[in-house]
Amino acid sequence: MGLELFNTLILSLLVVVAVLSLWVRDLVVSAVVFGIYSFLMCLLWAEMGAVDVAFTEATVGAGVSTVVLIATVFNLKRKAKD
């Protein structure tokens, strides 16, 4: 019962974050939402017993990729103000 509730909660949050990513217009918020999605996937992989995949998702997906995306957004030059 407990694991099914946890899986349902994580999968529901994944759907909410995926829909949120479609509505977000700010690039920094988009990078943060991507990091949240990767972290939730990390939790799901760990719960399924794939600890090596969860560790890789945490380091690459939620860690390195999010930092690189945020650094890229801050280094962009915009021509027009939104």
C-alpha cells in the first residue's frame, strides 16, 4: 500500500511538472522545472531498484544539466525586452 501511494504521488508530480513546463515562458524557470523533473525521475528510478540509473539521473540530469542550462541562460544576449 505504501509503495503504491508513493509511486502514484511521484507519477502525479511528474505529470504536473511536465504540464508546467509547457506553460512556463521564462528560461530560468524552465531550467529549474527541468531539474525538478530529473529529480523526480531519480526518485522513481531509485524506488524501482535501479540505483545506478538513479545516481546517473541525479548527477547528470538534475545536477550538471541544470547548472549548464542556467549558466547558458545567464550568458544569453537579448535583442528585445519581453
